[in-house]
Amino acid sequence: MSSPRVHVRYWLETGDDPQRAAEVIAGEQSSGTFLKLAGETPELKARSGARIESLTVLEQAAGASLPGGMASDRHTRCELVLSWPLDNFGASLPNLVDTIAGNLFELRQVSGLRILELSLPQAFADAYPGPAFGMAGTRALAGVAQGPLIGTIIKPSVGLNPRETAEQVRQLVEGGIDFIKDDELQADGPHCPFRERVSAVMAVINEHAQKTGRKVMMAFNITGELDQMKARHDWVLQHGGTCVMVCVNSVGLVGMSAIRRHSQLPIHAHRAGWGILSRSPWLGWSFPAWQVLWRLAGADHLHVNGLRNKFSEPDEVVAEAARSVIKPLFAEAPMTVVPVFSSAQTGLQARDTFQALGCADLIVTAGGGIFGHPDGVSAGVTAFRQAWDAAMQGIDLKQHAQGRPALQRALDFW
Amino acid sequence: MSSPRVHVRYWLETGDDPQRAAEVIAGEQSSGTFLKLAGETPELKARSGARIESLTVLEQAAGASLPGGMASDRHTRCELVLSWPLDNFGASLPNLVDTIAGNLFELRQVSGLRILELSLPQAFADAYPGPAFGMAGTRALAGVAQGPLIGTIIKPSVGLNPRETAEQVRQLVEGGIDFIKDDELQADGPHCPFRERVSAVMAVINEHAQKTGRKVMMAFNITGELDQMKARHDWVLQHGGTCVMVCVNSVGLVGMSAIRRHSQLPIHAHRAGWGILSRSPWLGWSFPAWQVLWRLAGADHLHVNGLRNKFSEPDEVVAEAARSVIKPLFAEAPMTVVPVFSSAQTGLQARDTFQALGCADLIVTAGGGIFGHPDGVSAGVTAFRQAWDAAMQGIDLKQHAQGRPALQRALDFW
């Protein structure tokens, strides 16, 4: 029986003949060598070689998008689909990445290369656990039966000590928030040690939960070395916490996979550093391809930026990213995760976000969109929730604001 | 006492006023928020804020190098040095990366951003082990007292089974090679299982070592999930192997750090995927900054490409990369590692490589440059070594070839 195959769709720009460039890439990333070798038999190539499944010329470029490639007066842009036999590397995410995203971006035949789509055989679903909680588990822990989890981020990002952090958390939980997260810059620095912060914050959250019957979910940033992450996770668990946050790019696939197998809590995956992998349109990863890795490795929540954000990603990229994380990965193992919307979010993006995603299974975090409310945090959270009610019911926001003073006043400052 | 600081030098291109852009970056990556907050006091900013140490305008760009930034008719390129107090995050590589290489590449104020240089306080030398073997340990294990380790890579990259791999290794060790490595594409795929490969290969290497008293170093690619890497490392150790290879980008910092703390063998660090981080001149990492992370985490050997390589990096970039890994990191903890030169290498690059690095403490791997010799592998290795002798002694290569038939014939095909 022939090996199942991994399929990858690339955007490629080349100064070479596109067919030859495709062959060089396929060869470099499988059985090929620059010098013909006796050992590279036709049987070996047929069994182990990467295969060009399709090559579609899109357009001619004005010049090379990235420097360093071969000299050429003709640069062609194409879509290239390659496939690899799983027999080459097995169902291993690191070995997969070395194959599909290894030494190919530096080839002289390449003046632009971007991974657009990644499709994996069932063996990966068998080898990796995927998210343990996802949306259903998150809703159960946070006590939010429907609609988005309305959240925020501790600010300033760094600089508060544990006591000051807990004070901010007190305002937030009393204001009715569903979800809070550490900033990705806040981990276990000497000025705000992790254990003290968790103890102080969870005292506030637990006390509030006892009064109200609902425990606000706080994503504590456990990012660090593996033993540290495990110990921090355990500390959060012991103190009644319900979520941990991991910055996936700085931790890496192996660390993420290892903490997933240890964790008893949902993992909030932060994508800090994503710009390095994606900001050049001629290089790197598209989000829909990249997110496959982290869902398999076990993320429960995954950051997707937000519509009309303060960063450089346009809305259609954000919408496509958000939809990608709720699209099933495998027929019998969907491994869908919770998209986290953030960056300059207010109730004004609720309707478009709801329509772009097609549901309200999400977390949205806002800073100014909540704190900026003239009547305080509670009114800010209420207004946010009301804006989402309007979005989900298809009611015009201004109309919905009538008779709802929190939303009414929010519309003035959003 | 004030906190020690981390310093980072960036290349920045911005459509904004450079000073304002620098302030946004510094704020975003420390105590700043887009909305002024009550909690962001002057004391907090002074203690926890990133500081602009210098900002030097270099030139005006013709336009934005990367899309997605703010609309502007003026894009300025500068060098920006920022510093952060260690108190924000402590001596943690993942938390450092989230801070200096996190959510800043996506800022609208940025139309280009690249990390050029990274300087860390002593606390990192105390928190991380660095390389356990380096050049001295590698020389001792490989039995190569001076000059480079002459090496090669198993080819075809994938497709050989364990028995065929061992056959190739037999030719190589009998040919007098010092160092062999798995291709980064070869790990533990079903077609060439790791354990069988190691057993078959080490039988050959051990037998040869018993005859000759010198054990050829083979870097087995253990890249995988953490438990797999540990088990593979142990298997190599049990079978008398002397080196393991890890693809650092696909494994990530936390996985690398964890395997370093487990390993009793030198770690050969492969940089597959480096092109994603570096191929755009307007984005990502320079090698001299990036390599700091992996030396601290514990790499013993680190790939630096090769002069006149088949990839897109020009020689000056390769030379700078190679020199960077042998420059001491800390006065009392130099953590220097072995640069690994590869890609289209022959004896012809020996002289320039020696001069660029300033010493012969290195590994060089060649494929065609050895296998292509008309008199076979042994003559190929001999010729390579003779070319390096000439380079180290400052003798002209053609002159040195007189009376040395292996080198003489090699000059014809190199």
C-alpha cells in the first residue's frame, strides 16, 4: 500500500523557469541532490521524492520581491502544490516543519515563497492530542453559556506588582468581566513574580466566585522553560485557576506539545512574534497553514488579531484567520479551537466579527473599549455585552442602545 | 540598585516620525498602552519602560519596504537601540524573545524591522548552561587534534533504509572522514526508523574505531517530540554514538533547552527554516543576534552556511555569521560553539574560509566536493584535508597540489 501524503500549497516567485524551480524545491526537500548520485535510483525517487501535484502560473512580477536569488530578467509568480509521502518522516510536527518549511526559502531559485495551505493525513490526528477543552470546555469553566467571552488584558503590560495586579483584577471581576489575561510581556520577572501574582489574583477571583457562583477565567502567562511551565501550571491549578497562557513562537512546537501533555487546564495560545513569520507577503506562513500546527499540538485558544486592529493586518486576513481555527482539521477529529480577537476592539466591531466568523464562539479582549467607559468598568463590560447581543440578534446597534444607558454612553467614546 | 538591562539594536524603517515610531515600539513592548491609563505612573514608566538608547537616521527609503504600514509619503530608515530592565522578565530566553521579538513587527509604524544585535546581562550566563562540549569536546570525541573536521551528509537526504545508510557510512569511514551527519529531512520516518539506523550505522563506526583507534563522529538527527528526542539520544549513547543533531527552529527554544539538560553528547544544531527568519532584508533576525539564543540554550555546533554556497546568502553574511559564533558571549562564560560550513563546499573555499574565520576550529561538510573525486571517497577526503593544510599554512593551492595526486586530481573537478 502506498504511503499517505502531506500536501502543501505554496505561493512561489522565481527567476527560473517555474517548472525547474518547482523541481529543485521538491528535490531539495526530499530525495534530490545537486549532484546526481548513484544511490538516487528511479525506485527511490518514486517512493521518497516530493511530487509536484500542480503548478499554476499567476502573473509576471516587475522584479524580484526578495533579494539574493538568481539573476533573471523574468520573475514569475505561481501557485505550487507539492506532496510528500508520510513514510519520509512520519506523523511528527517538528519533522514535518523541517520538510515543508526547512531549507527552501533560501534557494536561489526562490525570490518569494509562502506557505498558503497545509493538509495532513489522519496519522497526525492519531499522534497528537489536539485541544483538550476548546470552546465547550472553556464555556463550562468560565460559566458563559452563550455569546462571546468578554475579556481584557492586564495593563500596563508590565510594571504592576502582584498586589497592584490583584487590585486591577478586583475591579474587573466586580465589573462583570468573563475573561482576563496576563500580557505576553508579563511572566515571572523579579518585579512581578509568578507565584505571588497568581496567589494574589486567585484570592480575588475565588472570593468573587464564592459570592457569585461564577469563576472568571484568568489566563496566567506560564511561558518559560519546560520545568518552569509545568510548575507554574501546577501552581495555577492548586490555586483554583482555570487557564494558562503560552506564547507559542518563543516556546516552540516541542515545548508546546510537552506542556499540553502535562496540562489539566485550557491553553491560551498567544502568537507574539507572528509578524516575523507573516509580515512580508513574499515570505513565510499564512495563518491558515500555520495554525494547523498549534491546534494539533494542543492549543485551546488561539489569537487571530481583530477587525480594524491597530496592527498592519487587513480585515480580510483577520477574518480568514479566525474562520480557519474553527474549520475541522480531520473528519473524526475536528480539533477546533477558540479564536481570540484583540487589538483596539470595542462593541463597534461586534457585528462584523459575528458575521465574519459565523458564530459567537470566541473570546474578545478589549482595553480602552472597556476601561474608557465614563461610567466605569462595569458599564464598559455591560455595553460590550449589549453590543454583542445586538450583533447576534441582527439588531442595529444604535437602535439597540435606546433604553440601554451603558451602551448609549459607550457609543459616544468607542 | 537598578536592574541590569538587555540591549537590542534594530534596523527600523518607518512611515512615521522616527522618534515617535521608536516611542511606540518601546511602549508597546514594555509599560505602554495605546490609551493612557491611570496605572501608568511616571515611576512605573521609569522603572519598567523600555528606553530609547539611541536613534540614528540612516537614509530615506523610496517607499515602504513592507506593506500594511501607515500611509506616508516619507519612509525613514534608522538604527534604533532599545534597552529593557531585566526586572521585567528575568533571565528567561522565551520571555526575552516575547519582549524583543514579539508584537512589534506588525505595528503600523513599522514598514521594516530587523534585529541586528543582542546584548544580554550576566544573569543569562548564570541561568543557562551553554554548550557542554564546544570545539574542545568535539575534537576530543572525534580524535581530530587540529584543523577542521572534514565531514559529509548522508545522501540522498531521504530514501535510503538503515542497511543502505550503514553501507554509505562504511564507504565514508573507510575513506577517512571525520564527521557524518543525517540530513535534516531524515529523522524517524517509517522507511528508515531511527533505532534500526543507529544500530546499523554504529556497528560500522564502532568496528572501524576498534581497528583504527579513532571513532568517526556521526550526528544522528534526533529531532522530534521531547520524549522521543530523549529516547533517541539515549539510544545513540548506548550504541557508542558521539553526537546528536537537533533542528532548532522546528524544535523551538524550550525543547532545545530541555534536551540540552538531558544530553550527554554534543548537540549539532541545524538551522533549517532560517530563511523564513532572515531572507527578507526588511524583517526578522540577523544571524549574529539570533545565534545568541541557541548558544545559551546549549548548541555545540551551529550551521552557518558556507562561502560561495548554493543558497541566497552572500559571502559577507556567511563570514559574519561564522565569526559571531566564536565571539565570547560573556567575559567569564564565552560559550563559543563550532561553526558548521556546508552547501557546495570543496577545497577551493578552504583558504577564504580560514581567513574569514581566523582559525580552523570548525566543521565543514561536503557532498560532491568529496564524492565527486574520480579516485573515490578516500581520495576526496585526502584532497579536502590537503586543501585545508595549504590554507592553514598559507601555501598556494596549486603549488601545494604538486606531488599530491589526490589534491591534483581534485582541482580538476572542484
